[in-house]
Amino acid sequence: MINQSVDQAAVDNLLVNFDGLKFKSIKIGDDSFKIITNLSCSQLFKSSVDHDGDAIDSREVGLNSPSDLTPGVYEGGFKVWECSRDMVQFINDDLQLTGTINCLDLGCGSGIVGICLLKSIEGSVDFQDFNQNVLINYTLPNILVNCKQSSVNETWEKLSPRVNFISGDWSNFPKTKRYDYIFSCETIYNQDNYPKLVDILTNCLTPNGCAYFAAKSYYFGVGGGVQQFSDFLVDKQLTIEEIKVFPDCVERIIVKITIKQS
Ligand SMILES: C[S@@+](CC[C@H](N)C(=O)[O-])C[C@H]1O[C@@H](n2cnc3c(N)ncnc32)[C@H](O)[C@@H]1O
């Protein structure tokens, strides 16, 4: 099931309990973000539901997991991954987007990329994660605390017309809206998902729109990576080019994807 917006009861619950949340600051270039740290705040979990509508406890999905993700159950949303920091830096230093544009943070997790956009553009930002639980208990509080100017209720009133939340597998991503920009970080580790990602890009970008993916050159033990994704796009209606490389033990890369003009 796709949730175009998060459950209102969960939002209300979050607003009431907002003062009890704790955040840490992370610095990315000249920008800084607050990221929620007390995910086990039990009030919030009461109304958590996963993308299939079943009650679920985040502590079972992700937080106490020995691994960073459990394929098909929890895909790593409760963590700020390295490449999302690269993307924020790239957006702030190189893209510097403004104006009324529609953006998608595909596989948003913490939401720092979408939050960075919300602060600079005037249009909408849609936040997508596999787990609705992540969107309610991690992405949304992060959005609220980072965009908060007055009270949290007023902040949400102003922001809610500009943000949408979409949960579920990419194979069910709604093809009802087109985006000027799609951003996606650390999402090409699993080659099984490439057809789903291509389908979203092909159907959801505006004709002149573009997508930026930030990823490691190779995901050891998983099999995906930038070259693998690039190879997969060869015979598709999409072009891909390397935009920025972050040299490290495992190189990190930002690629730009556009629709082939016929
Ligand atoms: C490794 S996390 C990265 C999170 C965030 N972008 C970051 O860099 O910090 C992968 C993200 O992709 C999403 N994701 C992975 N596979 C997915 C799938 N098959 N369908 C929908 N979302 C998926 C996860 O929910 C998660 O948000």
C-alpha cells in the first residue's frame, strides 16, 4: 500500500511529544542539521505502522539490527549515510537551487537532502522511504526541527502543503506527479532494484528534469555500484554522466541522469 501522506494521528502524536525529542547536530560544509537521536521515545512508536499497515516497532526494524539493513524489511533509513552528506554539499555549493520547483528525495532516510532543498526552494519536496516507520519517526521530526522558526505546530502548518511522504517498495511508486529534480543517495547497492529505479526516472521526471544519484563506486558484498547502474542504463531512454568524484578508500560519486532527447 502506498501512503501519499503520513497518518494524521501519527503527526498529531509527534507534535504533542515534540519537546521530548533529542537531536544531535551534524555539520556539512557551511550547513548544519539536527538529527533525532532518541528514536526509542515510546510515545511516537505507538502509532507507527509499516507500509503494509501492520503495527511495527522501530526497535525491531533497524535500530537493534546487527546489520545496516535487512533486504525487503528495513532498507537502512534510520541512519545518515555518507553519500547523503556529499549530496547536501553538492546542492549547496554547486546546484544552489531556488524558485518554485518540485523535488523528490528518493530513499530519503533521515531526509537531510530534502530538508536542504526545503530551506532553499519555494516548491514542494516529496520524501520517499521503504518504511513508513522511518518517515514518521525519523524523517518528519528531522524536517520539523530543522525548519522550525516559530512553534512546531505553526511550522507544520506552513510546511505541510509543501511536503509529501511516500512509503513502500519502488515497484509501487505512484506515477502521478512529475519532478524537476530527483535526488537519491545510497540507493543503487542492489541490482534487483535497477528496473524499478529506471521506471521511476522514466515516468516521473519532467522532460527537461534531471536526477542526481550519490553512491559508492561499489558496494562490497551486495554487488551494485555506479558502474553497474551505468551499464544497466545503456539501452534505456536515459543518459548518465559523472559529475563529481569524492576520492576515498571506496570512491564516492555523484551522477546526473536525464531523459534522452529524441
Ligand atoms: C541505505 S539507505 C540511504 C538513506 C539516505 N538516502 C541516506 O543516504 O542517508 C537506502 C534508502 O533507500 C530506500 N530503499 C531501498 N530499497 C528500496 C526499495 N526497494 N523500495 C523503496 N525504497 C527503498 C530505503 O528505505 C532507504 O531510505
